[in-house]
Amino acid sequence: MTTTILMAVQQTDNFLGYIFGATIALFLLGYLFYSLVKPEKF
């Protein structure tokens, strides 16, 4: 039973890591796209 709980926690950590990474990637892509559209503000 404890291994099942540990596996569920590990899967949740992986999922949160993917969400965190995707959020950072989208923020960076948005910032780079904005700097391409308005290069004088870069």
C-alpha cells in the first residue's frame, strides 16, 4: 500500500513539474514573440 501511495505522489510530482515547465516555456515563447513584434522595447 505504501508503494502505491509513493507512486501516486511521484506521478503527481511529475505532472506538476510538466505544468511548471510548460508555463515557463510559454512565458518565454510569449516574451520572445513580443520582442520580435516590438524590437525597440527589447
